[in-house]
Amino acid sequence: MRPRRRTASFVTAAVFAVLVAVAGVWLGWPSGPAIPGASRVRQYDVGTRACLLTGATGVSEPVAAAAWAGLEGASSSTRAVVSYLPVPGPATRASAQPYLTSLVQRQCGVIVAVGPAQVAAASSAAARFRQVRFIAVSASSVGAGVTRISPAPAKLLHTAVQAAVSAALHD
């Protein structure tokens, strides 16, 4: 009888070891297929937003494209969510104002305005929306509470917008 007890305890121990090994492999197995490019996905700080207000052509115009590149650069260093909104129709302060207000309602902490109508709307709204930092890409003077960045030279506009947006987001 003794040989059977030894065999039974050996079999029980072997079965237990196999079960532990299977459980370890099962728990360590990836939960699903790897998503291509998942390691390159940027994590955003969804509470931090910077927005660009442009003319009807959006970011296809060179000055707006350089400003957009600056916002994207600021996003990569601050993890802020960035977006842009073109103002269709006639280029007037009155037509740009509702679009600027919608950016405020979207909780954009920084709004960059490109184009004379958009800059005029930002200049007139800065006193009303003190919680928002306004940056205007403009060759002429802007209203109080608005940071002005000169559009010339175009090569430096991207860097200037990136620095101004990054500084405004860190305040």
C-alpha cells in the first residue's frame, strides 16, 4: 500500500504544478491584440485647450499654417488639446465674434487669432473673457489684454506662437 500513496501524492503534486503553470501563463498572456501605433499615441491634458481662430481658408493660408504649427508644437510640450476654427463668410469683426465666443464656450484657455477680423474680435472680447489668454498674429496694434505677435518674418512665426502659447498655458 505504501507505493500507491507515494504515487498518488506525486501525481497530485504534478497536477498542481501544471495547474499553477497554466494559470501563470494565462494571467501573463496579453489581453488582446496589440494596436499598431499605440506606443506613439500622445496622452492629452483634456482640461487644457488652446485654439486657433482663422479666416475662411482655415490653416491653408501661410500665416495661419505657421500659427497652427506653433500650436501643435506647444501641444507636444504641454499636452494641451489644440483645435482650430475657421470663420466663414465676410471677414468682419461682427461675423468673427460668435465663432470666438464658441471657442470660449469650448473652454479654450488660450485663443490665437489670425486675420484682421479675428484679431478685431479677440481685441473686443478680451475685456469680457478675462479667464482666456488672447494672442493675436497682427502687424498692427491690438487691444488691451491681447498679446501681439508679428506675422513677419514668417520663418519665426511658428516658434513665436509656440513660445507664447506654451507660456500662456503655464501661467
